[in-house]
Amino acid sequence: MSGWSEDRARDAAQFLQAIAHPTRLLLLLLLTERQLPASKLARAVGVSQPAAFRHLRRLAEVGILSVSSKTTSMTFAIASPETMRVLLEMKAALSAQL
């Protein structure tokens, strides 16, 4: 077999399911450039703040994003260098294919 355990395959599937939504993918692509507050992310992708927050929360729940809270706003960032690398490689591969 490939050396992957069932747990690792489950984690990978969870990651792929979380990013498999057009709005979430757009949010992630923006976050590969820099961390941003939820309000700016919502405006940038053209959705309401509650809708953006639901998508961002889903990505944070599976460990793709980290969240830092300031008094009235939440700033989101890619959670790890490994996740950033995967997203940048995916972005490059998809840009070449589409």
C-alpha cells in the first residue's frame, strides 16, 4: 500500500472536503497572500459577513486556519507552513490546468 494509514487518509479527505467549496477556496487563496480580518475577506469574495464567518469557522475547525481575536474583529491566517505549502502548490497546479 502507499504507506498511508486509514487515519491519515481520513484526515486528508476531511481537508479536501473542507476546501471543496468555491467561497472557501476563494477565501483560502486570499489568505495565502496575507492574514486578514473576516470583514475584509467577506468584502473581497462578495459574501455577507455571516456567510464568510461560517466558511472561515469551518476551515478553522478542521485546522486549516488559525484565528486571532482582537476586541471586535477576528483575523484569520493559514494555520501552518505545511498547509500553506499545500495550498500554494494546489493554486499553481490548478492555475496551470484551468
